[in-house]
Amino acid sequence: MDKRLEYYYDNLKKLKIGLDEPFKFNCTMCGKCCINREDILLNPKDLFNIAKALELQPIDVVEKYCDTYIGESSRFPIVRLKPQGNLRRCPLLKDKKCMVHSSKPTVCAMFPIGRVISVEGASKIDLSSPWDYSKIQYIFDPPHCGDDSVTHTVREWFTSFGIDIEDEFYIKWNMVLGNFSKICRKAEKNFKMPKTTEYLWNALFASLYCSYNTQNDFMEQFENNVNQINPLMERIDLQYEDEKPKTAYHKKVKKKKWKKQKNKSKNSRRK
């Protein structure tokens, strides 16, 4: 989990805000939210939108503006905007303006609002299942920029930037992340050759982040990509099923068997 999300989860009660609760913030176009940033992570939809705005392919955006790495705890491929220079500015900042303002990453469009969701326990991916949007929780972390001269609600703020309250992709992406991260950790632990894990990471990166035609609908392509790679992930999951924890009964039986074997060896030595 990246540090920003970790901070949100650790301070959720203090930072939590309801959809129709007011918060005060006014963007003064100072650009402070675009510098000293190491944490602007891109999901596949962000990458798709940026590629479309710049008339590039997703992989070209990654090579020109991004870093890729394996998440420390998720063990899943992560894409982030690569900060530039001493100010660690966003690479999409040009002449103090965002090059993709109308298609900027979701985390930038939502600022200073954040959101979190827990999808733990999702053992299988079913993209057709109904979604409980009430599980999405919103966060307001007072920023160190702008001023508080304007009052908004989360709902009004999101609507003004074209962000859906019932964000289908956000839930589906987090379901994929939760499930595939678990399988990646299992694969890395059990695969005998590190190269095999690298092949898996490369396949996930190529399929989920890069395999898109920006002239076609994103969501349909995303679901197709997930459905194509999901059988492979399910096979890995089944092949390396976690061992069931030993119950007190099993431990007792094992202890008895060990005692019997020990007694047998003693008797054989006596003979």
C-alpha cells in the first residue's frame, strides 16, 4: 500500500466526510499540488485517458512520463507519474499548466478529496455482480494550498469534475487489485524461478494497463482484459491453495503419532 493510502486508512475516522457534508476549499491555481509529488499513481483508466488526450498509446505514456514498479505490499504492478527535477514536479506540468487538464488523473481531479474502499474477502472476480456503492468512503484532508473561501459538498465537487459517485470502474478495479494481489503474493512465494514471477507481472502489466485502443470504449476493453487473464490467475490460485491451519485436534493427533514412533524406536533399540 502506498504511503498516502496507508495514512488515509490509519486516520479514517478523523478524515472521513459524507457525500453531502460541506468542506471549504478554493483552488487559487498556485500549482503546489503539482510539485513535491511522489505519489500520483495511475490506474488503467487514468492511463487510457491521458494517452487519448495526448494522442499516444498507453505504453508510450508509460515510457515517456511514468515509472513502473512492484508494490511493496501488494506485489502487483504499479504505474506512477515520474516526478521531474529538484521540485519533483509532475511531468505533465508545462508552463505552470496541466497538459491534460480535462483528462487528468482521478486523484488529481478529486483533490483535496480522497476515497477508500475495502474489498477484502473477494475470493473470485465476478465483474457482472451488483455493487454496493455505500462501501466507498470519502476523506477530506485539509490541503496546504489554496484557501477556504468557497464551500462545497463532496457530491457537488465530484459532479463538477465529471467523476461518477457510482463509479463502476473504481469498484471493479479495486476488486481486481484485491484478488490479483493476493495471487501475486502467493505466486512469488511458491514459484521456484524468479523469472516465472516476472513473466506473470509482465503479463498483468501488458493486459491491464496497456492493451487498449483509445478510439474504443474503455470499460468494455478493461472487462475483456480482466476476463482474458483471470483464468490464468485462478489456475495459480488453485495450484497453490493455502494450507488449512492445524486445529488443536490435528496437533494432538500428530503429537500422539510422534510419541508412538518414539516408543517404537526405543523398543527396537532394546531388542
